[in-house]
Amino acid sequence: MIYGAYGYTGALVAREAAARGLPVVLAGRDSERLVALSRELRVPWRAFPLTDPDAVRRGIEGSAAVLHCAGPFIRTWRAVAEACLDLRVHYLDVTGELPVFHGLAALGPHAERAGVMLLPGAGFDVVPSDCLAAHLVRRLPGARSLVIAFSGLGRMSIGTARTFMAHADLPGTLAGPAVRAFDFGDGPVPCVALPWGDLATAPRSTGVSQVSTYMAASVTERVLLRLAPRIAPFLRNPRVAELTAQLLARGAAGPDPAVRTRGRSRHYAEATDASGNTVAARQRGPDGYTLTALTAVEIARRVLAGEVRPGWQTPASAYGPDLVLAIPGVEREDVR
């Protein structure tokens, strides 16, 4: 089941899953939009809201796994995850929201007892970075610290922009206190420190607790991030937050196919041990939204094939550092 299947990212995931022949059920709140996508893909659908726990359980019942694509996940994950645990259905999502990772991690013991896998971050957040971090610690088993940087979000979808607004008043979400340049393969690129999902997932995948995450940012974006703490109180107003999200998404649902085809995601990471030994690697792949559809469906395929590890998992803890290399167009190189 793909919940939130008619959203920008959800529709990309649904089309990829149908193209790969997975047995798909579309789900979400809006039956009209579900019907339209169902006719296009020739797959069944179910409409139910996440505000009614009984409706959620009835909607999910009979599924082997749910791939949750309806954000902001901070508002939606618990209803879906708890229903999955009750029904012993595996839970996947494409969040990059740090509080959601922590929330699902707290449910890990319950999931392990139920034989259910909870695997958030099955998309651009955090499959490529999680696998890259695990690859480096495989090369340097005594690593004590990890630094991860990425580029490739490009133009935001409206859903991503709304998620960003939903976290605007959380401590550290919009403040980029540190700037550092990273070479993704074409020369140094300025990046800002941001609290990303890897702060929760990398320690689970690698055992390394000291993790820093950075995002490539233009001069304009860096200025906006510095101003963000001052404007965060205004973004608590739903109308202001929605207007800001529309501006960030440039009034469109998300980047069109041509933009996605041209786009590329890039990651750089380094691991350092107590003696100062450092290893580093770079990774390139399709743009963030395309990569999300490809990785989420690949993980869903493995789950349906019975490849699961009960409890709270990360992409790399469940499927190893080379999971991302199964995705067409992804390349990795060790640079140190």
C-alpha cells in the first residue's frame, strides 16, 4: 500500500512501483484523486483519513507493507506506524524529518516483538547518505566521527516546502551556524550545517555517535538561513507558512520531468578515527525526487520478497552499504 499516492512524491513512487510490477494498492484521503491515478495505473485504491484510528486500521488491513508518502510526516507518521504495529504490517516511509526518526526508533522494541520492520527514510533521505556512511565505516571500522554533505534537492516540491515550514520553529531546523566547503567532484561547494535525518540513522547504521550533516546552499539560501530564526515565529501562522511554501515551490507541484532528468544528486562523506586517520568517498545519482522513487520501490520490493529485519531499521542496517548501488545511475568512488 502506498499512502499519499497522489502527492507529488507519492505519484512518482506509485508509477515506479506499478512499472516494476509490484502488487500496489493506492491510498490517501481524497477518493477523487485516487480514482484518477488508479485508472491510469490500473491498480486498486482505498480512501481513508489518518485522523480516525479505526479507519486507518481498516484501510491498512490485508497489506503486507505500507509505504507512507504523506507529509509533513511529523503530523502523520504515528497514526500509520501504530496501525502497522497493531496489524503486523511492515512500515516504510520517505521522511527526512529528524523527530520522526526518533519517534519510530522509540517504537523499535515493540516492532521487534511483533516481527514488524519500521524503516523510515527510504528515499533521498536517507538511503544514499546512510549507505555512504556505512561504506566508510566498513573501510575504517574504528571510526569515531562522520561528516556527511549533500547536494541535489534542487527545486522543492510543494510537499517538501510544507514539510520545511512544519519544522520552522523547531530548534536548529533553520539556523545554519556553520559553513564549510565540500568537493562533490567539481570543486568546492559552500554547505551549511543542518540537522538532517542522518543524525539519527548514521549511529544506528554505523555505531558512530558523532555525526555532522551539511547541505549545499547558494548565497541567497545561506542569507535566508541566517535570517530564519527571526522569521520563524511568523511561520507559525498557517496562512503565512502556506504562502511561503508556495513561494519556495514556485507555485508548482514539483519539478517537471525535464528538470528531474537533468538534475543530479551528489554526496560527500568522511569518517575519522581516534588516531586522526580519515577515509572519504563521493557518490552521484539521479536527482532527489527520482532517487526517492527508485530507492523506496527497491526497498518495498525486497520487503515483499521477505527480506526484512524486525524492529527499527535504517536502509543500511537492513540491506547493507551497497543497497544504493542497486539503483540505476548511482556511482560511488573512494577519494581518500
